[in-house]
Amino acid sequence: MKVYPFQTPESTAEAVTRKIISDLEMHDSKEFNLAISGGSTPALLFKLWREKYKGKIEWERINLYWVDERCVAEESAESNYGEAKRGFIDHLEIKPKNIYPIDGKAEPSTEAERYNGLLKENLSCHNGYPIFDLVILGVGTDGHTSSIFPGQKRLLQSPNAYEATTHPESGQNRIALTARPIYEARTLIFHATGASKANIFDAMLGNDPESEKLYPAVYIARRAENAELYTDKEALSHMKISAL
């Protein structure tokens, strides 16, 4: 996995944005299929997209999908789609036909099935899984990514691209992109910053076979041929393994 360290969370988010623009420029197809995540780290991306990079990203070429969703209404502060809508979509001229949210108000299993069908129609597939051009993931301090939490082995080996699941502590219903289409993506970016992520980064970059049994992010990172980690100097300064 390639590691790209930057000085601050803000400069890290800017580097991820430049990577999107670069991939778009090199992409030989008119359409570019991007899956994004929610949470505090993407909020920095969204701010850049609506402000500094307004008019500089070819949104007319991007089909926008979501990595995962909490089963709440889009008006909720917990909605990943709602967060993106308020954070940048409402501020830019992105056509509705390019936006494919997961419906957090729908019955989870039914919505996961609908989204699976949508992707099979819209994206090229390999071994039955849809292939995204770029997937941007966060990483939790517990090693979860997407909404795949430790102990949820079925989501690591599911034959479906999306599955209904639950948060192991809160019991909140969620819909998650499973492991295989994540690590089969043409490019996979882990975008995470801060000292609290150092232990997980050590596991992702290390060789301990037990780590991938404990942490979904490690399981996925070790199987992705085109995985990249965008992070900040704060995270790297607390790591035991040298990432450079």
C-alpha cells in the first residue's frame, strides 16, 4: 500500500481532491464512478469542493455513490447522504442524474438489494461485483471501514456488493459496501488522519496475519492492488512502523 503523508488534515484533504482531478484527467471513459464515505474527515473534502475547488472538478462526468449509509432520514445529522448534500452537493451544479444516494428511510435489506441491482446496471462488473473507478474510505480507531466492524466476517466474504448490517454497539441499522468490491476498485484511497489512527495504520502496513482477522480495514488493505493511504504527519509520528 502506498502511503502519502501531508502536514495537516487540511493539506491531506487537498491531496485527495487533487488525486480525484488527476484520475479524471487520465480516465479514458466519459463517466467516472466514485464512491464516497461520511464522517468528520470527509467534511474537509466537502468544504474544499464547495469553496476552493468550485468549478474545478468535472462533476458532470462523475457518478456519485455512497460507501455506506446509516438508516436514518437524510435530514438527520447522521445521514451520510445528507451530510454530503449539505456539505457540497447543494452548493454546486451537480445534476440529479449523477447522484445515487442510498435511501436511509427504506427497509435495509430491500434497499441493499435495490442498490445492488442499480450498480449491476450502471457499472461494469468483474466476477459478479461492480467495479468503481475510485473508492474513498475512512478508518475507525477500532479498525472498521465502510460499515464493516470487527467480527462481521460475513461482510468480508459476502457475494453481494451491499448488505444490510447493524452497528455492533448501538444496534443502529446500516447498509454497507462489502469487502470484495472495495478492494477490486480501480483505485482505493484510505483517507484518515490523526494520532488515534496510528495503531491501525501499523496493523495495515505490518505483516501480522492475525491483524486482518481483527480489523476489517487491514483485511481489505492487504487484498487491494491499488490501495493508497492519505494521512498526516501527526498520525505517522505516532506509528511504530515506518511508513516512508
